Amino acid sequence: MSQIVFLDAATLADTDLTVLQSHGRTLQCYDHTAPSEVVARLQSASVAMVNKVQLTSSVLQQLPKLKLICVAATGVNNVDLHSARQLGIAVCNVRGYANTAVPQHVMALLLALSNNITRYDQAVRQGHWSQSPHFCLLDYPLLELAAKNFVVIGYGALGQASAKLAAAFGMNVIIAEQPAASLCRPGRVPFEQALAQADVVSLHCPLTPANHQLFNAAVIATIKPGALLINTARGALIDEAALLEALQSGQLAGAALDVLTQEPPAPDNLLITANLPNLIITPHMGWATAEARQRMVMQLASHISSFFDGGTLPSL
């Protein structure tokens, strides 16, 4: 009998995990696991399931029964892949489960910014509409999305799906080429040229050493003045201090982030404490519709069954 141990099951909230227990497998779930608890909790496990818990080389070397690591996410940077290979431990992740959820959140953030939803909601609750001499309240600007330029940074599945939704609003989709590319592929626009045309910039690229803090002060300065910046990818793609300055100066009209460099953020995070009306921050939840979380679990169950039935796992 195979024992599956999920070390940070609370990251999937109330998702039904029972499918993981089929075919003679047992499942032990821990809501959270501290680094000092990892080895003890995985001593009898043949399958370790993690979302963000770190599985380092020193940890893996102490787990002789471990055969498979299932990462309940797409990114696998929390697992020492080199050590896993040397120890004969297979590693799999999940993909595509949030291909509708994340683009939906992109548009939710964009609409909240363009229609000043938060500020108007607060104005109504504070009594400003009730005090208006007119039937409406028009204290904050509204941006019509039709005919505006929606620039996509990273044109994988999520970037493509977000672009499709933007096009449904009548926006002009511009696909930016990679910043350091020597050649511009057909259908794409050179990076700086794309930013110079942008009314909205939406980030969908993975985080790599090459693009860490890609959107620094110099790059943000090349974006069309008054544009909106949306990040549902990785927080460290943006220099948070440079973003704050651009929002305060008006270089950017607004920004909406579902990710920050440190997660969870420190209470004194400079973007959170700035309390800017043109900045929306959500807690890395754009991926987590009930449907997306269930698709993730079904994919993990399929990987586990395939592994123990002698099948092959998808490449990372």
C-alpha cells in the first residue's frame, strides 16, 4: 500500500482530496508543515505532495522510502530536482488547471482599475452618492477598454487566454517579444516598442534569473504614460519600489497585482502600507477557483496512478 503525505494541504482550502486515496493508497494531510517537521512526516511516505514546502537535498537524503514527489503547482523551484534525480525520486507537477481562472482574474483586476470599482464602492458606503445633487456620481475617471492597446508579456497558455478575453472587449492585442531577443518573431512587437504603445501591460511570463525585476525604474519609464500594469505571474518580475514611485508620480495610472515578491508579504510591505487608491492587491488567489483546484487534484491523482501502474510522467 502506498502512503501519500500532503504537507501543506491547506493551500488547497476545502478542495475534495478523496480521489487521491483510490486504488489502495492512503492519504495523510497536514494543513501546514514547518521545515523542522518535514523529515519526520515523510518517513513512511512513498509519495510526498507539496505546494510550497521546500524539499531540499538534505531532506531528500533522509527519506529512503520516498519514490515520487507531486508538486501541487506548476513551479517546482521548491524541490531540489538534481538531488531527486540522483536518489531515483520521480517529480511531477500540474499544468493548465488554471487556464480559465487566471485570465478571468486578469480581467477582474483590469475592470476594477478601469472603472474605479473600489473607489466608487467606498464613495457610496461613505454617503457621497446620497449627498449628490445629481442621479449619478462621477468623481473618478472611467476608462473605456475598446480600442485600447493590451500588451501581453509572456504568450503561453495564460497569456493567450487573457489576450482572447481582452480582444472580446474590443482591445487591440499586442504580443511583446522577449526583452533580449535579437530577432522579433512574426506576430510580435519588439519589447520596448510594445511598452511604448501600451494602455495596459499584463504579465504572464515565468520568473527566471534573466527577468528578475524586469520591470525596474528604467523599463517602467518606457511604458506609455498613464498605462495600467497587471501582474498575475510572479511578484519578483517587478521592482516594487520602482512601481510605487511610478504610481505616485502618475507615470502609471494604476496597477493591480495578485502576486508580490515575498508571499505572504511582511506587514510593512511598501506597496501595502502606501494605501494608494490606484493600486489593487489581491492575495495570490487568481488561480484558485473551486473548479481549478479540483482540476489540479484530478491531474495529481492521474499522475500518481500512472506512476504506480508503470506509466510515464509528463516532463517538467
